[in-house]
Amino acid sequence: MNKYKTLHMWMLIPMIIMQLGIFKDYWGDFSDNAWSVHIHYWTGTVWYLYLIIQPYFATHGQIQRHRTNGIIGMFIAGGVCLTALSMMNRDIVNAQNALVNADKFGPFKPWFFLGVAAIEMIMMTAFGFAIIKSIIHRKQLENHSWWLISTVFIIMMPALGRGIQNVYVDMHSNQWPAINIVQPIYYTEIVIIVMLFLGALKYKKLTHPATFLALGVNLMNCLIEPIGKSESIQAFLKSIVKG
């Protein structure tokens, strides 16, 4: 248990990074965001907060509070997953708008939004799997804690990726629309994978299945272009994701 006594402080780092990444994208046009965006942002933020307070309760003599909040936390985790999936129609709509108004969207082609939708579907499936595994192993501290910690690295990409992409686009605005929008995704993945590696190294979880799952999801994020350009994937998404 002493091994995780400072975990709540370490979990502040990804929380801060996530908030910095999404800050401009969410707060910059706060009033124009759809209701689903607001719900997903706040469920995601509360989930990160739970990953800070829960280790504190567990390692500071408040086990009963930890267990009670754990039940509430599973409800929040379900909200994160379902609200993310509910926003996939927005990606489909953006893809259609990017096709019709190509000049307005510039480097953001339809394949980009379709790739985002496909990746988010896989990402949230992995997130849900990690949550279920944490429940199954709830009586095994090492497994339970790391499955939950891994969710941070599984779902960090959208928030941090948008932040880094916004900075990258601003830095190369003179090249609009000939901007490589995939490049900042690679930068984002380097940051996330390095944090995952350092966390796994610190808590001796380099070979844990949750580490491999988080790594696999982030490596897959680098394939957004071929995934988004796949005609079979495009047809699949358009057939199941309806407004």
C-alpha cells in the first residue's frame, strides 16, 4: 500500500496536461459547444479527479470512503464512455461539411474526421475493457490500480491532441491550407507514450496487460490517416452512426 501513497500527486500531472490540451478547444467557444460536448468534458474531468482522490482515500486510512466512491466512479466511467460514443455523429457531420465546404476546413479533409470517429470507437472500447478488468480484479491491489491508471493514457489523446494540433496550426498558419495535420498527432503520441512508460517503470508495470493495451491504443492513433481513408471503414461508420 505504501507503494501508492503518493500516487494521487503523480496523477495530477496527466490531469493538468489534459486540461491544458483541451482548454482552448473547449473554453474558447464554450457557448457554441453542443450539449453532448459539455457532458463529455465534465464526465471526463470528474473521472480524472476520481483517479486523484481514490488513491488518496485508499492509502490514507479511508477505505470505506474509497469503496463507496468506487461505486460512484464506475457510474462516471460509464458516462465517459457513452458520452464519447454519442459524439461520433458530430465527426460524421464534420466529414460531410468538410466535403461540401473544403475551403472553410482547409487541411481538415473528410478522412480526418472519419478516422477520428473510428479511432474513438476503438479507444472507448479499450477504456471500457480496462474498467471492467479493474472491477474483476478489485481485490487485487496491483491489478486493480494499474487497470484504472491505464485509462488515463487510453483516453488522453483527444484532449491533448487537439491542444497540440491547435498550436501547430497556429504556428504554420502562413502555410494554410497546406498544413500537415497528422504531424501534431505524432508529437502528442510521443508525450503520452513517454508518460505511460515512466508511470509503468515507476510502478513496475512495464509488462502488465494494461500497459500493452494503452500502448496499442496510442500506436493505433498514429494510423488515423490510413484508417480514415479506408473506404470499407468509411462505409461502416456511415451505416451505423446516425444523427
